[in-house]
Amino acid sequence: MEHGLIPGEELAGGIDLLSTIESGQTYCWRRADGRTYESDERGGWYTTVVDGEVLRVRQIDDGLKWEATTDPVDRLTHLLRLDDDLDAIVAATPDDPLIDEAYRVHKGLRLVRDPPFRCLISFICSAQMQVPRIHRMQVALSETFGEPLEIEGETYHAFPTPDRLARASEEELRGLSLGYRAPYVKATAEMVAAGEAHPEEALGSEYEAARESLTRFVGVGEKVADCVLLFSLGYLQAVPLDTWIRSAIAEYYPECDRGNYRDTSRAIRERFGGEYAGYAQTYVFHFLRTGGRRPERPEND
């Protein structure tokens, strides 16, 4: 394995690796202690396998230490959006008590660019499911159907290819606790394996058209499509309307509730600042999910 360091001074706005990886936006990484989404202890190693390469990273003070089978700096920069200027993104977000507090508490949280197929499957599995269980499903899929890689006496597993998931039976998938999501995962994998559709085909389309494109996949509604757009395809204006964001709308932004997903999504995107609304969404989601103290809603708001 090669070794290296990305100094903190190269990361505009810094990084909080734990908040970035364990904020409900990615299920691609595993903690070395096996407690992903179960512990707030910082400083440990996170591992992923991408394109046949094993990549490990941990936070050292305000920088990142890495180990990998090849030099991973460009790949890490892509996966963890290390090229984003967080200070500029925060400055571009409208003043708002809830968003401001979320940014303060989780300073350094970055969005991710997960591999599109893996991201798509992860969020198909997310329906009616808490984040630790979603993560365990992805680990189980990798260990059962993913290619094993032996590196320095350790075994790592890649995420399964579309073809391999397409060949899995519904019974096998249900055995990994996917439940009613099993046929959705299988059918979507079959679509990608057959060349019928691929999530990356949404790239280049106007935002709402891109969201509509992703709903072609079995088990993908507007919320899951928004997750893929935001956490894989770089549509930073996307605001997935999950339970936590809907609760924030009810408590802080009731004027944004328009009675349907599309119009409510458009209204909260505008309230969250448009271009980087997905950053505000992710900070607010993580803040509320982890029990952050909510600021009082201004009386005149």
C-alpha cells in the first residue's frame, strides 16, 4: 500500500471526515472498528473499494492521511469533494437560524460523489429504513456478491457489479434483509446490466429533467432520485424531501409546503439558496438526525 497526507491548508473550509462519511449521504465506506453509523469516535480509518482499488483514509488534525493500492489523491478529491470551497458555499447560503446552527456544529462536512450505480442501489434500499441498517445492507451485498481483493493479508470486497446483482435471486437478496426492496434492486440491476438505462445518463440534463430520468429505475421515486443527483451526480441544488427535512419544513418553513413533492422541493430549494441548497439540506438533515439543539423560530418569520 502507498501512503500519503493531504494537508488541511489545501482544503478550503476544512473537513470533518466523520460527519462527511456518516451523515446519511454515503454507504460506500466502512470503519475499521466495524461501527459505522454506531459511534461518534473520531480519528479511525475508513475504507472503500472503487474500480478495483482499495482506498483507506483517516483524519489527522485538520488534514487527511491515506493508504491505497495506487496514489488516490485525485480519486479522494472526487469522492469527498475536496475541491469544494466550503467557506464560499456557506457564505452563499441565506442567513437562517437553523442552517447557521447546522453549519456551525458540523463545520467541515462535505458532500460526496459516490459511484452512480452503487449510490442508486444504496438509496433504493433506504426506503423506510434507518441509516445504520441501510449501511449494513450495503456491506452484506458487497460481502456476498462483490469481488474479494486480498491486500497485505486483508480481504476487502468491491460493491457488486450490475451483472452480478442482476443474477442474484430475490430470495438471496431478501436473505440479506432487503425485504420488499429485493425485487427493486434486482430489476434495477437488470436494467443497467442489459444497457437499458444507466444513472449517469441523467448528467447534462436540466435538474428536474434529470430527476425524472432517474425515476425510470424500479423502486426510484422523486426522493431517491434527488439523493442520487445530490450524492453522486453533482446536482448541488437537489433537496431530497426525507422525514427530517419534512419535519424542518413543518417547524421552520411551513410556507414551503405546497402539498406535493415537486412544488415543495422547488420552494425549499429557493429558501435554502438555490445553487448550493443540497449542502444546506445535508447539514440540516445531519444536525436534526443527531439531536442538534434547534434554534427558536423567529416570531416574524
